[in-house]
Amino acid sequence: MTVDAPTSVDDWIDDQAPAPRSVGEPAESARPRRPRPKKPALKAVAEQLEEPPVAAEPKPSAEPPGAGLDPPDEPPRWPPPRGGKPERPRGEIWDGCPVKPLGVNGDASFYLDVHGQMRAIRKHERQSIMHLFGSQLPALCYNFAQWTKDDETGEMKRKPNRFDADTAAMHMIAACSEKGLFDPDGAVRGVGAWCDDDGQLIYHAGDWLLKGAERIGPTTHQGKIYPAYPAIPHPADSVEGAGPAPELLKLLGTWHWQRPEIDAMAAMGAVGVMALGGALDWRAAYWITGGKMAGKSELQKLIRLLLGEKGLIQSADTTKAGITAQLGQSSLPVAVDELEPGDANSTKERDIIVLARTASSGGRWARGSSDQKGVGGSLQSTFLFSSILIPGALKPQDRSRLIILGLDAIPEGTPKLSLRPDTWRKRGAELRRLLIDRWPTWHERLDRWRTACAAEGMDPRSIDNWATTLAMADMAMHAELPAPEVVEGWAHKVAREIRAATEEVGSDADGMLLHLLTQPFDVYRRGEQHTIAQWLKAAAMRPGAGKALFGGEGLGNEADHAKEANRKLARAGLRVFGTAEEPWLFIANQPIEQLKQLFRFSEWANGVWAQSAIRVKGARHSNSPRTLEGVRSRGVEIPFSSIPGLMALDGNPRVSTPERADPGMEDFA
């Protein structure tokens, strides 16, 4: 007989109960048993027990219509039906959500809000969430609706203008966590020009971006965040004719430049570098200098009109902290007017100049914050200074990054320059448009100018400064790439004009030698206190040098003068050796007390002098330690031929050739 499987859970339970037994009926164990249900039937029952029937719930449906805070009869998208899976894509609050999670850092979750601004949220409270969504509150209320049961119909209906803040917070935090750790320092790019990993220009105007020829909203790109900011002056939509560059160059030529052949063109290039500085690998710093009535303020005004007041950071009295606070995460240019030399104890000018030095090749700024974690940003801005005097404390590494644009006084009777703001603002917008449109030619254009400048024997830093500046001026003037003869002609002209200025810049090694040679040393002689340079010349038997020091002290010849001078110098870790024709200077590495005093309060203090000494042309490390008045030390040996001032003939021009090859070397092994 075939036994059918039970059709319900109740039937199955009834089948398992023992049937009633009559008197005299065999025991249960003796009578035939009813066959048990087959395993498939048991499996079906188990599945029914695991998933019992439930009441119907609202089902997810399409996107909200976006009209009003309370779309009628729209079921919620969340939570999903029991047993279903979330529809939220990984790393998003919901599919197509206008608020974009960026990641987490500590207890903060970072988002791009409905306006594209980057926001850090630590407490996901109702109002904080509402601020993120702003004008898109209907979508927030739709996707995280609060539901209530209608007392009359028993149906679920949406609470008007309400959202489930706890559920929203839960999914927002989860989405940010799925994005991973996020560090805003170095990842955020504010307003200004930038270059992506493929060499493409991205111009961030605040409310939108130009990525190549494409205009897009604030977004993420290649791991960088381009959030929304208050708008800066936009590029023009189009440019007619030759553009504004010829008129700009003509106007710049009306200033009385100290180098008329190159400075007007350099000034126009400087404007272009300021406009696109953040996209460049190198940014020179520019310094406009001149006396009163030279037109510095008018030149600053012209640049401000071209770039727009919101297009640069400008202040006549500022500090490093003030500049970095205004820069934020942007690459806007910085114009500092009247940065005159301060008093001896002032660090304001030095700090700002160091900031400009860092910005030349791109770096980071950082300062403390109230939460002790610090804040910082990328430093890829072009700096423009102006003053009557340039601070004399500039280090060689600072001066090497400068292009100095000197102005002479405007002759009396010259009509005052009239700059129409509307005209030059329009031309500035057109100039930005031309430079953006011509950016695809930039790298090849720059290579041509760098090659031409290198062929003229310019040093690497001057090539960085001038090739970048002239290539930018060339790109403003011409859409096509320049002909080789044009580039070569300009490079020759620039090299001729700047050669003398470049030689004056020197290096840290030159600065160290200048500091050392000019230090007063030892006792007064005949009412005078002599410098290290004079003692070195006497030790090297330079004609007349020994007599000037020891003439009245009964010493015999120049060899005796050299021996005594070397004995004095040895106490300060210095000694001269070699011959009168080819003398060498030895500088000890050991921090001998008198040597430390010579470099006290300088940047070469505490033994740093040895690092600069070895950079002098022809310098070498000593092969073995030498003895200086009983103190043994290794050191650096520098030929006098690399210190031109020490080989000059003072007083008696007679050339002395001693019999000994090593004057005064008895105590110098």
C-alpha cells in the first residue's frame, strides 16, 4: 500500500501519535507500524519551519520623483523585505545619492555634500545630516522614510517631512567605512590650476572644473578630491583674434625697466606662471623692486586686474601663518607688497621667503590646530614680491629661485597710467582661456626653451626660472610652437643680461667662505684688528701681507711671518700649507672652540661648515688627520685658487718664491 506524504505540519504531527488500542489488541511493538514520511517530505517541512509566512511589507521601488518632501504612496527603499539583501551599493549611501562618502579618519567621516564641498562629520545628528543634503532633503526623506500605520485602513503610510535619522546615520557611517581611511592632506585640491597624472591640465574654478576641454562639476579624479569652493574668476568662453597678449606686452613696455630688452616679456610670462602655477613642475618667484615713483603699485594693480581679486592672495602686511591660512588647499598665486627688510630680530620676512622657496618646486605647509592634530596642504603657488629694498638676508638658495624685475623712476611729467578695470579684467579672462586651450603644447614648448637656455651655458636653476617664464610668455603670444632661431635668439639675450646677476648669487659654499674670511681674529696690532683673510694671506706668504701684520714686531722675512701666522691660525682649526705659488687652506672638522666661535650665530655653526667647505670647487677631504697646536683632526683642504680674493696682490706686488715648499709646517703633520 502506498502511503502519501503529509500535506501539512499538523498532518505530520498526527501521523507520529500512537493509535488507541482495544482490549486484547496486541501491544504497539507487536502490531504493524505505519510507514514514516520519506526524507523529501521532512525537508519540505523543515524549510517551512525556517521561513514561516509573514505579513506583507512595503517593497522597494523606483527613485523618488523629487517633488516635495512627501511623495504620496511611495514605499521606502529601506529596509528591504525580510530575508532580502540591501540594495545600497558598496561605498554609497544609496544608488545615485547626491552626497558622496570619501572615507574615515579617526572619529570623523568625510563627505562631498550636495554642493560638492568636502565636509567632516563627527556626530551624525539630524541637523548635521540635513546640512549635508541641503536642497535634496526630499531624497533623504524618501530613502530613509519614517512609516506609521493608518488607524482606519491599517495600511502603512509615510510620515510627512520626516526621515529615520538613526538608519540614515548607520548607512552613512557604513558607506564611509567601506571607502576606507581618508587623509585630506595631500588629497584635496582647491581652486586654481593643477596637473593630473597624465599631464592633463585641470583648472578648478570653484563651482566647476575644466578637465581638458570638458567642463564638469566638483568630483574625484585619480585619487584626488576636487571639492566645491566659492568661485574664482572664470576663463573667458572664447577669444577672438590674436588675444590680449600683444596689448598686454605693449602696456608692460611702458614701465621703465632696468633691463628693457627682457623684463617686459618676463613680466608677461610671470602673469601666466601665476595663473597656471599649480600645474607646473617649477615656479620661479618674482620680485619687483625700485625706488619711489617707479610704478610698483600700478604694476601690482594691473596684475590684480588680470588675475581677479579672488584669483590671488594679496596682502601688504602679512605673515607666513596668514598666507597659509588664506591659501588653504588652493594653488592660487600670492602677491606680497612692500616686503621691506625688517629689524635684526625679525623673522617675518625670512619665514615668508622660506615659504616661497618651498612653493617653487612644490611642497607642504603645516601648522598646529586646536585638536593638536595639525593642518596642512599642498604648496604649489607662485609668489610675487615688491619692495623698495630686497632683504639682504636672502640665502643663495632663495636668490637662485628669484627673477628680479628692477624698475627705474618714472620721469617727471609722464602722464599717469589709466587702467580701466572692465577692460583688463576681460583681457585677463581671455588670457586664462588662451593658456588653458594651448596647454597641450606646454611640455614640448618648455623643452625647446630649456634646451636653448642650456646651450647658452646657464646654470640649472636659471634654466628652471627663465625657460618656464619665457615659455609661458611665448604660449600667451602664439598658439604654434616657436621656431628654433626665435628661441635661441631670446636665450642668448637673456643669458647675456643675467650672467652678472647669477655670479653674485653664489652658493652656500661661497657664503661660508665669505663669512669665515671676514671674521675678525686675534689681538689688535698697531691699533687694528685684522680679519681671517689677512692672516691667511700672511700664512701663505702673499707679498706684503706678513709685513702688514708683523712689521714692527722684529720678525725677519716672509717665512717667519708665515710660521707665526700659521701658529695663530692653528688655534682656530685653520692652517695654510703648500707653496707660495699654490697654497691650500685646511679647515678642521673637529669643533675646536675658536673655530666654533668664528661660525657662532651663523647657519654653519656646530660643525656645519665642513658640509659647505667640501662643496668649494677643487676642495678635497684630507687623507689623514693633521695636528694643529697639539689637536689632531681630519678636515677639508681648499686651494687658494678657488678663493680669488686671497690671491690678489696687496701693497708690494713683488712675487716671493721661498726655498721651502711648505712654509711654517713644523707643527702641521
